[in-house]
Amino acid sequence: MTVLVDDPVWPAHGRLWAHLVSDESLDELHAFARRNDLPARAFDRDHYDVPEESIERLVADGARRVGGKELTRRLIASGLRVRGRDRR
């Protein structure tokens, strides 16, 4: 079981955002998100968008901080990745 969070590099709504994923299952990801009070609207098919100020709390609860390339590599390897063209 590993929940991963990458670096907050995506600007939107006046803040920076990161991605939160599981490298095992969406059930694990959703359970972690609920435990950390992340809103369901933050889920985007294979990840949660999380604001920069939440990262420290997520890591304290067990999320592993990784770079964006590592997060993407692990998400693809898990079979949970939803490709951009499949998001439409």
C-alpha cells in the first residue's frame, strides 16, 4: 500500500496544486482521501488534486512524497492511469 503525492507545481485558483495517487488501488486512494477530508470533487479519474498547504498533513498521515515523473511512472505501472485522450 502506497499513496504518493508529487510536488505542487500546477497553478490554479491563486495557489499551487499537487497530485495524490495510489500505486495499488482506487479504493485505497479514496479511503486515504476520506480520512484526510479531501472533497470528492478533487478526484479526477485517477488522482486527487491537492493544494500545496495540504501536503505536509498528507505526508504526516503516510503519503510518500515523490517527484512528478516518479508519480506518473508508478501510476502507469499500477494500471490505474487514465490517459489524457481517454479523459474526454
